[in-house]
Amino acid sequence: MATIEEYTGDNILISIRKTLLYFNTETGQLPDNEQSLHIRKKIEEFEPLLLTLDQALVCIENADVIALGERVCRNINPESVYTESVFLDDLALAMIASGKAQRATFDDAMKSLDKHTCRPLIISRVSGRYQEICASVPSECVYWRAEKKGINCLKHKA
Ligand code: SF4
């Protein structure tokens, strides 16, 4: 499972970069090999869910700690469009402590998501809990790219 430590260190970026590189080298659907199976397993561990704005706001409202920071994968492509992610609870605390996010209020988070209404919102499970809401950029997002490669990882939150 992806852990908070992977987010505060560089491991999450290394992992995303490797996965995107693999997707780039394989044309069409992924082959049925060990590397593809490993990638599928790693992605599925996040149990990513697509959220409506209202669903995202409920998650934020229920959090004890909220933080805002640049979406994690933008570090791989700094020229790309800027979007923020909302981090919740223990992940928020850890991202604030590591200088990768700033503490925020519910209103700050709501305003941030309002700025990215054209971006599909995805919540990911980190260290066993749903703690990251990303205004995703499909052309660069590991989940959307995985979908195109035949890994159906994105489900809508009920
Ligand atoms: S765009 Fe996708 S890969 Fe990038 S941080 Fe957001 S959810 Fe993760």
C-alpha cells in the first residue's frame, strides 16, 4: 500500500515516473507480463475513486486537518498546468511538516477545488485511509493513463 512516508519522501514520485515511462514504452494495451501485473497491483492499492465536488467537500468537512499543496505528479512535469491537491488528516500533517503543503481551512480547500472545476476529482487511499483529493490532469495522471492501457482502476464513489 502507498504510505504517508512515500509521499513525504521521493518514493511516490519515483514510482509514478517509472510507471509513466513504462506506459510510454508500451504501445496499446499492456502485455500480460510480470511488470504489468506489478503496476496494476500498485495502482489498485490506492483504490482511487472519482468524486463529485459535493462528495469531495463532505470528505474535507469530515477531516480533522486539511492541507493544500501542489499535486504530487506535477514535480515530474513542472511545465504542466498547476493544480492543487487537498490532503487530509495524517497525510495533511505529514505534508505540512515536510514543507510540501500548507495548512488550510475548509473554505481554502473549497476555493481551491472551485478553481479546478474542469478537472476530475480523485480521492486516493494512503496508509489505509482516503487522504488525498487531487484535481487530476488526465494527460499526466497515472490513473487515467492506466485506464487507457486497459487497467480499469477508476470507479465512481457511491
Ligand atoms: S494527477 Fe493523478 S497521478 Fe497526478 S497527483 Fe493527481 S491523482 Fe496522482
